[in-house]
Amino acid sequence: MMRSVPFRATVATLAFALLALGCGACGATVEEPSAADPAAPATVTNCGAQVGYPLPQRAVAYDVSGADKLFALGLADRLRGYVMNKLGDPSIDSSPYKADYQKVARLGSSKITREILVEAKADWVLAGWNSGFSEERGITPQLLDQVGIRSYLHSETCWGYGDKKTDIAPLEALYADLLNLGKIFRVEPKAEQLVGELRDRIAKVRASVPAGAVPAKVFVYDSGVDQPFTAGRHAAPNDVITAAGGRNVFGELEKGWAAVGWEPVVQAEPEAIVVVDYADQPAAQKIEYLKSVPGLQNAPAVRENRFHVMSYGDLVSGPRNAQAAENLAGYLRSIGR
């Protein structure tokens, strides 16, 4: 319903218009603000807070998760560079965005630091809480604000950040990030198209799960000898496994990636094990170690040699999560699950 305009507002508007016409020779110009003005901040919700972002001019991404999200949105030419631990190098080699990685400057091959960002004259950075940003290492959004660098945190990591704990499922966090990044970089149509495609792919994976099938119990093995490092409820593999028709045996763990004991792994009796592959230890060595863990030899996954190797780049929050779900679903179907 159209609202009526108060008479006094109408008079004021008319008076302003007449004044503008009368001052045409005074050199004054009256312009309507443009809704698409790139200088206007884009406001998005990040970790439960409304944040306004000017259009980044010298953006930096940390790790595969950050770089992949920006590359998938066609933003390679808008990046000042990226920082990535050398452990992620195999994920670059297997990336659908390999050409983008090759043409964008690599600013560091270990952890991201405030010094790297300042030296690069960055004005914006994308990273995760405790996966890039860190209170202990002195690189937080608050501290970066003091040197003129705006921050965006991966929504997947917001559960552990700040006073407002944002609890959002990993795949929904991915979609939220892509849409937010689309707004921040003024490429909203591209972001909406990409999210639509990813949602469709995940929906097809879910539809491929046999009706009435009991979800296969899946254990994610990242690394660790004394204690295995695995994925909890807030990490991308949890949703990847669920979409593929499995059940993460640590899906109720209120963590992202975390260390657990071997005893709970043995007790869970996993029927399949996802082995995360990256540079420092070949997946074949990890599998051999898993076969030697006391008590785990009796688990169906080890007894039946059900190990599925997946790239680190497929299992961190990013557009490759859809590919991860597709590949894992194919593997589970191949073992009758």
C-alpha cells in the first residue's frame, strides 16, 4: 500500500527544487546518489555482526579456503596476493583454479602475519578464526583495523569467535561466505549463480543416497600418532559426509578440526576412513599407520581396506566441497553403502 506524504514534507521538497533551479548559475550541482556507487560500503553479516566494507583494492587471502572462494568468484585480478602453508601445495596442483594461483603473487609460505599484510599494503584480508587470525600471534580483526586493514572471517569458524557464537552448518557457512564476498566485491550475480550451482550439485548427491540406507560410519583422519586429528561438527567434512550418505563418527564433537583419542575411534568402529592428503606425509604412509593402530584392525574400515583419500583442498571450507561430496558418494556407493 502506498503511504501518503506529509504536507510539510511536500512543501519542503518543492522549495528545495525551486532553490536548485534558481541557483543554476551559482555553480552548484544537485546529484542523486547512485545505489551502485562502488565507493559506498557494502554491509554484510559476518560472525553475527553487521559490518560495512569499502570495495577492497588490495585484498589478501589466506590458505586454500580463502583463495579458492575468491578465485571461484573470478576475483584473481583483484587480489594483492595470497599466503599459504607449503602443506597446501598439492591442493594447488589439483585445483580447478591452478591458473589463478600461478598468476597471483604468493606473499608467504607459512602462517599469515600482520607484518606480511602491512608490507603488502593490504587493505582487506580473508581468513578463519584460529586458522589465520589468532589472538596468540597478534593478528586479529581488531588489531588489523588499527593499521587500516579490514577483515572478513570464514563463517565456518565463527562458532569459536567473539561474544556472539554463530552456529551455522559448514555448507551453509560456505554459501553465506560466497554471497557476502559477492556483495563486498560487487560481483553479486556471479556469487548467486555459483551458490545456486553448488546447491544443485549437493542436492543431486543427496538424491543419490539409496532410499532407506543406513548411513555408513565415517572417520576422517587428518594426521596424528599419539592422538588423531579429525573433523568435528563445525568442519566442512561433517556436511560433506552427511550429503554423501555417511555419518561422521565425530559429528557431535563441538569443534572444527580437533585432536581426539584413539580409544573413541576404535569404539566407533568406522566402516570407512577418509584420509586427508597433503604435503608432509603421503596418504599411503597414513594408511599404513592406521592399519597398525592397536584395536583399530578389527574395525570394518581397516578389515575391509576401506580407505578413501581426499585432497586437503576438497575438505576445507570452499567451493570444492561439492566435488568432495560427489567423490565420497561415489566411493560409498562402490562399497555398497
